[in-house]
Amino acid sequence: MQFHHHGYVSGDPRIQPAAGVGIDRPAQIPGKVDVLIVGAGPAGMILAAQLAQFPGITTRIVERRAGRLEIGQADGIQKRSVETFEAFGFADEIVAEGCEVTQTVFWKPDPANPARIVRTSREPEDAHDTSEYPHILVNQARVLDYFEQAMQRAPTRMRPDYGLEFVGLDVAATGEYPVAVTLRHTAGDLTGQTRVVQARYVVGTDGAHSRVRGAIGCRFTGGASNHAWGVMDLLAVTDFPDTRTKCVIKSEDQGSILLIPREGGFMFRLYVDLGEVDPEARSTIRQTTVEQTIARAQAILRPYVLDVRHVAWYSVYEVGHRVCDRFDDVPPDQAGRRMPRVFIAGDASHTHSAKAGQGMNVSMQDGFNLGWKLAHVLEGRSPESLLASYSAERQVIGQNIIDFDKRWATTMATPPEQFGSPHEVEAAYAQITEFAQGFMTQYAPSLITGGGEHQHLAAGFPIGKRFHSARVTRVADARPLHLGHQARADGRWRLYVFADAARAGEASPTTALATWLAEAADSPLRACTPAGLDANAWFDVKVIYQQPHTEVDIAHVPDAFKPRVGPWQLVDHENVFAALADEDIFAQRAISREGALVLVRPDQYVAHVLPLSATAEFAAFLRGFMRSRA
């Protein structure tokens, strides 16, 4: 963490100075806002936390609840999500609070007595070392709390406006604030009263029954699976031995259970198979009582005893697999002729079963994808055409999640005798691990994602996939750390310069690139970054040398990798890194010894891989979506 470069900081350095709209922030929503977010769920809160970093952007997030979420809903946090939390500054805190999933235990009917279940195998949670972070279980309410904390520590001092619900909207063809949104108070002295807010952009993150989605005419495609599950968070006394580890439990004829240990050491969640649903009598299954669901769970767990002492939360749901045809308000026949003003994200745009742990995680990636794009457009960094990439990228991901979820939901609901192999469930689980942890998202070539002509230079950083961090040594203080952990959710692009074999300061492609970055008119540091801002305000440039840190003389490192920052233009020495001898990032990520330039988007996805000498190609790529300061 860097501070003091704007003056001595005696308090908590995680609390940024209030700036812009965060100074004297009004308690009531102003009549005009840049971005209005409807719904304080995972998608909305990560979006708000991202936009809270921009003092010149007026963002408000409304929520119909009277206050914070307290219990229930999602609890599985993918490794990809924890990586994302690192960018918002709370990964370590939430990992310490959560329950870490290290394995999945499979239980099936005992071949000698099928009326009983027996443990048949244990599968490691991540046999492929896909991330340095664990898969954890934490209640959704705590995730939202951490995002709210990040919002309040940001320069804009943002917080949710509780007790307001969305009623409707109208989008004008012209105007600076073309979206008129009607809101209604649901709590407090103004309950029942309505008001209109004018917005430049509106984002509906208001759940599966989204009113924003309905207002812009987006259609859900897909349907229900005609299979229901009861879900409950329990405190119980039981002789079942695996309540503190994730379990997939299949009985002979009573259905299945997915057991999820909860944070805190005592509570666990059961997803209990309630069987097929009659399409003509769907309301009946929703009337299943908690007592009936407990009885079904007890039958599935035989011969083990389940003595339930307390149910903290209970719900019944039918598995639905639905995705919207588009994630913004631009009809297909108008695509390219007008830019979007209203967006939907999270459950408002896609719904699926809870058992695969995708909902909250995918929703957060929706919000992370959209946040930096809105900021780029509102700050004048990029043209409005950038916003069309949100629906183009995330609608495909939404459909992929639906397809994945259908396969896993079917596997969970299939009786044991219908499998061709006794280990078919375990095999299916092993195959989907990388997808389930959020690492199979790969954006196609586009305005903001390059082609693969030079992918061989950094094969371990696939273009379009998330930047897979690795450990390096920071030269200035000889500290080993994760390279990816140095990136904040601040809207900046990351330019990782993996140096060729020459030493720091020697004539080489690396020093030539540094000279171009610092001096050339078409360098992004000069062509895009507005005059008066620090050189690293929009592009965070880091260099990684192949030599050990003891052989990198920081005095000889080019100035482009040591930017001057703050009112006193102090030298930032913390962007120079070296490979570790026993964990060489060049070897781990298959980076060419000739060097490579890896460009990473503000949402941590690799945008391009280029040779160190490809400055013209790099500049041309950025011109496709970044405005020149001229």
C-alpha cells in the first residue's frame, strides 16, 4: 500500500481522502446523477464500489430493503472472486473469516446394503493450482458489507440508499441526462411517495424478477428444469462425520444432498433434493415445509442421525436456467446505430441453480466488467461505443454458465443406478473444477481484446482470460510478493513489461520500449493521459526482469518504470520486479526469454500480448477505444 506521497497520513491509510462528489455528499439523491444503480446485491455493490473511486462521477445505488441484507442467499465464493476482492482490498480479511473448501467428499449407496450411504472418495478442490487463493464459503451479507466498506473508504464516500424501489423509466432520444427514473420510498417517513431522478446511465441489478429488465423489454430465454430443492442453514447434532467439508451425497431412492459447511465452525447448509415438479402444480412444491425437508434429509443420510436444533434460514426453489437475449436497452435492429443507456447485470440478466455456486460470483464479474467501462466513458477516456462491449461480452458468458449449470444440475439429480460408471459423478466434478472456480471465462477478440498472433510470447497469460498472478521479488525492498496483487480496482490499465535477457539499463528492446513510453507522441502515457495528471494515472506500467533482484540495479532502470507522482513528483520505486530463483515467473507462465508486453484490462483480463518492439501495433490497438488527449 502506498501513501504519504500527498502528505503525511496519520490515520488509517485505507481510508482515502474525500474528493469531488464525496465532499459534502448529500444525504438525499440529487435530481441528476451520472449512474443510478438499482439493487444492492453482488452485481450492484461491486459496480458501486468500482465507481466510488471516481470523484467526478455522481453514482447512487438504491435498494428496496430498509437496510443491509442479514441472512440467507448465496454463500460460495469462487477463487476468481477472491482474486477480485484483492483488487478492492479485502481478500485476506474475508478469507480469514470464511470456511475454506479443500476437498469434496462423495457419498453413495453402500453396495452391500444400498439403503445405507458410505463414503466412496475424496476429490481435492484444486488439483491444478489454478489460483493462490482458496475457494471459501461466506454468507452473501458479509460480501456486501465488505463492498459497502470499500465504498465508504473511497473518495466519493458512497453508501447505498436503502428504502427506495424502482417503479419505471423513460429514455429520451436526446439530452445530457436522458433516462428519467421513477423511484418510490419503501421505508421511513416518506413511505409510498415517489420521485423522479434524471440519469445518464441506469444499471438494473435488481434480481431475477427485475423491473428494470421489464422496463427495457429484455426477454429471458430458457426455462425451469422441473426439479426442486430445499435449502436450509442448520445447527444440528449428528453422527454424520463430514459436516465440515463439502459433500455430494446420493442415496438409493430418496434423492441427493449437497452439503456445504458454513463459516464459524458449527453451521452447515443442506441442498435437499425434493424431486420432480409437476409443471401444472408448481405452487405445491413451494409449500414444502422445513419439517418435510428435514425428514427428506434424514432419509437420505441413513444410517446417520440428523438432530436439527435450529434452522437459521430456509427456502425452496425450482432450478431455472434462463438468460436474457441482451444485457442493455439497444434492440438488435438498432445495434450500432445508438449506444446503450440502460444495462442489466447479475440475476436480472441470468439465473441458474444455486448448487454450482455460480450466481453471486458471475454477478460480480458482470459488475466488474461494466464499472470501468462506464468510468472510461464518463471521464472522457473512451467513446460511448465502448459500452456496447458489455452486453457483447457478458451475454455470451451468461449463456456459457447456463449450459454448465444444466450439466451439473442434471448430474446432481440423476439417481446412482443410471450412471454408466460408479465414479461418473467424481469424474464430472473433476472436469468442471476450473469452470466452477471462474477461470474458463475467455473474451473473444474485439475492440478491447487483441488477437492471438503473439500469444506464444506469453503462453501462460491467454488473451481474453484473467491475468494469472505469480510471485516475483520487488527490487526496491527485496520483498517477495504476488505480481497480480499490486493491481487495485482503480480503472487503470496494467502494462506488464517482461524484460528481455539484458540487464537493467543496457541497450535492449526493454530500454527502447521504455524510451518510447516516456517520449514518443503516440505512447499511451503521452497520447492518452491528460496533461497535469501523474504519468501513471491511466496506465500502471511495471517491469519484470529475468535476473534475481540482487543483480538489478534500480538506479539503472529506465525512468518510464519509475514514474514521478504526487504534488512533489516523488519517484515511485515500487514498479520494478525481478524473477524469483525458485519460482521463476518466466518459466511458470511460459514467457519468452526475448521478452513480452502483456496488457491487462482494469477488470484483470488480458487484453493483448505483443513483442517488446511492437510499439506501433500497441498504439494502434489503444487508439481503437482510447481517446487522445489532444
